[in-house]
Amino acid sequence: MTLIPLQYRMFPGKSDAAPKPVDWLGGVALGAMTIAGLLITVDFIQGQGVASLAVLGTVGIAVVAFVATVWRQRSVKFPFIDPELLANRRYVLYSRRRSR
């Protein structure tokens, strides 16, 4: 409970900003293809081995989907992940520290 007030200090938001449209294609569809491709790859590695055609195919799909997601996030007017969030040094450092 004590961390909730501190989050406003660490992650200041724009309370007067108008809502922006969300890029659902870039965020959900392409991002989900990347994650699904990686999960299916792990499953195929366990069953068929690293050098199988299924593993190489799903890795290729995941890589293409990741590149498409990054390209889409950089090219649309209102990306799914706000660039200001990734530019927030405190947020990036905190998320890296929490993932260890």
C-alpha cells in the first residue's frame, strides 16, 4: 500500500491528455505471433530436436513477427507501447532490475 503513492512520483503521467487510439494490430496481433512462435519453438525443440524443420520454421516465424512488431511500433502514429514509456529511464532500469 505504501508503494502506490510513490508510483506517481516515479512514473508521472499526463492527466490532462486526451485519449489516443490504440494500435491493436501492432501490439496484440504481431506481438502475440512473436510470443506464440517462441512458445511453439520450445515445444518443438523438446519433441523433435533443435535442427528439425519445424523448429527452424517456428523460429523464423517468431523472428519475422518480432521484426514486424518493432517496425510497426516505430512507424505508426500511436504505437501500442508508448515511446515515452521506454524513454523513461527510471521505468527501464526498474523493469530490468525486477526481471533478474
